[in-house]
Amino acid sequence: MITKTDAAAAAIELEDDHVAHNYHPLPVVVASGDGAWVTDVNGRRYLDCLAAYSAVNFGHGHPVLIAAAKTQLDRVTLTSRAFHNDQLGPFAEALAKLAGKEMVLPMNTGAEAVESAIKVARAWGYRVKGVPAERATIIVADGNFHGRTTTIISFSNDEQSRADFGPFTPGFVSVPYGDATAIETAIEAGDRAGSPVVAVLLEPIQGEAGIIVPPADYLPKVRTITSKHNVLFIADEIQCGLGRTGSTFACDLVGVVPDLYVLGKALGGGIVPVSAVVGNRDILGVLRPGEHGSTFGGNPLAAAVGLAVVELLSSGDLQERAGVLGERLQARLRALIGHGVTAVRGAGLWAGVDIDPTIATGRKVCELLLERGVLVKDTQGSTIRFAPPIVISETDIDLAVEQLAAVLRELSR
């Protein structure tokens, strides 16, 4: 059992009493952060190897991002989209350029961005492709995680997310992840059934499923198939994009350009929620005033921070750093296979580590790493995820893996 001091225990008890129990956090109460490290209410430091599920790609308190936020806080933070503001245009222009696209649909959270992409794809299907009313179908992949809104859980096969939340939204077909042939088969079946497919929505690397990396030819085949059948390819890069995998987008790793990028998390620099759908005018241009919106989407504070994030990525240095350090992380983790680890998957500074279920659950390993000052998080029962900030040092990467090795030795005795 993890011992907690009175300060931490009191903070956890207060949260348990007044916050809905939709999460099961590890028992640490973070009070401050700097770079790849956080400090709890008792003054103990921890190496953050989760980075808020990639929202803190650039580290806690990045000086450039904090400066952008502070400057904008002194000017104006919210106008709503009823008026223009002087930050949104520059942000949208820079983000579109980074993605090699023309337009941006700004939102707040990742789930909002996914919902927005779904609406755009359906509108495009009806207004451009000519799909009969109410018949548009979207293909997704088994094991997907795109958020937890009612529509999104409608095409999830995670029963924990779905139980007691129906009825569910129709219009989705799920096929095995990594199987491009299954996508083409589903497109052809939709045409025959009078429910034409308007889009394929995929994570280039599945995050919540355990950092599942598909075969190298999967995304290129999906791109070829969707182009052939006049179907949009939507890449959910909310967790894997913006430097995490050693490239600006995970799709870049295999030379694929989707029709729409769905972005979030790191786009707000770990400071404010910022998300976006990024694509060309012939797709995003289908939206008309009043059909979709968000009071906070594209607000000046978010746009100022988002622009600073894009500028950080514009040189490519952070992406290169994630790739180089990622090779070190992946190699050191793979050395643990056969020593309490059964498999390691990942790209760049993102890794899924399968723990031998005969020695411990993923949760147990996370708890023991917490005691040793390293923060990671479990998923799918036996998998733990490493996603440290890109600013992490080689020494800290070695420290994290060494602590995992020590935990595994302890459990294997």
C-alpha cells in the first residue's frame, strides 16, 4: 500500500468527496512542474513520463509558451466568435502551413475536434459527394479511442466506456485495425447497401489501445483506397501528433497526407485546451455560418498559445529531438523483454510496454514506479505507457527505465 502524508491524503479525500469518480488517478497530488519534472504537495519530485497523455509535449512551464499566455492574459482572453480577434488569423495561418493545408476549424478539446470532423465529413458527403440524405457512413477501427462523447462511444468497442450510456449514434462501421483490405471491403459493402462511406477515421498509432503501431504499409494503403473511392481520410493525431513520434505528424513517418488532421492536446502547450480540424478549403469550406461553433473555440488566449506551439515546431528541432531520444527509450525498454516485459511497441518518445501478467498488473507496476519517483499510466490491464515531454534528458530517460527494471526485478523474486 502506498503511504500518503496528511497533506496528500487530505487533498485526495477532498477531491474524492466533491469530484465525480470518472477517473482512478494514481495517489500523487501534483502542486507544480518544471520541464519533465513535477513536485507534489509534500515537496517530493517525480519524473513525469506521461506528459498529460501528450498534452505537455513541450514540458511543464515552457518559457516561450508561458510568456505567450501571460502576454495575452494582459490583453484580452475571450471575445467569442461573434467578433473577430487579432490572434485567431495568425494562429490558423501558421497551423495550416505546418500541416500543408489551407484552413483550420478551431475548437477546444480533442473530443470536440473529432465530433467536428465527423460533422464536416457528413456535410461533405451530402453536399459534395452526393450521398443520399441520412445515409452517410464512416468507417472506424476496432480498438479505437477518439474520446468519450455519446457519438464517439457509439463506435467504440470499449464496454467500460459504453455500458449504460446508450442508445448509440448510428452511421459507423468498425473494421480490424491494421487491415486495409477490410476498409475497402466495407466501402464496397456500403455502396451496395445504399449507405455510402464518406470517411475513414483512424489513429495513425492507437494510443489508449496500448500504443499499437500498424504495419508500415497500412496507412499508405488506406490513403490509396480512400482516394480511389472518393472517401475522406481523417487522421486523429490528437495524441500522436505535434512532435510526439519524432515527426510533426505520425502520418509523416510513412509519407501519408490525410484529407483532415484532427489535433488537440499538445496544441495548447499544456496551458489551455486547444484543438482543431485542419484541411483544405474544398472540405472545410462546406461549413456555413451557424451550422457549427464554440464560444471558446479560437479564443484569443488559446490562439496565442497555439501560435507559440506552432512556432516551436516550425524549425523541426523538437521533432528531431523526439526521434533521437525515442530511439534511446525504445532500445532500453526492449532490453527488458524477457525480464518481466513481454512486448514493447512505439515510435519516438511514445511506448507501450506489456507487463508479464504472471508477475503484476500494469496498475501495480505504475504504483511501484510512483514510489520510486517515476510517473507512468496503465491501460488495457497489463500495459504501461511512456510518453515523457520532449524536453526530457537522456539521463532522465535512463533513470525511468532503470527504475522500471528495478520494479520488475522486485516483482520477479
